[in-house]
Amino acid sequence: MRKGIVLSYNKDVKYGFIRDLNGQKIRFYNDDNLVILNVGDFVQFAIGVVKNRPLQ
């Protein structure tokens, strides 16, 4: 599992950006309506592949 900080998140489209501990900026999608994300939250996440593209 990777760890990082939420840089931005749009709850309407469920997309945002995380800066991981290595300094990499990663776009993510949150499909869990029970998870509430806020800018500055420290999160743990996994990266998967959907439709032949990386999905964070």
C-alpha cells in the first residue's frame, strides 16, 4: 500500500490528486460513497488497472 496526502478532491466527480511520500502527484478516483476525503488528509491507497490504464 502507498501513502500520501490529498492535494485536491472534487466530491461531485469523485476525482482528485494525492502527493505520495516520494513526491509523485497521482490522480485518483474514489468510488466509495462512505469515504469522506478532505484536502490535507493522510491516506493509504492502492494502484490498480482498469480498461488498460492505471487507476489510482
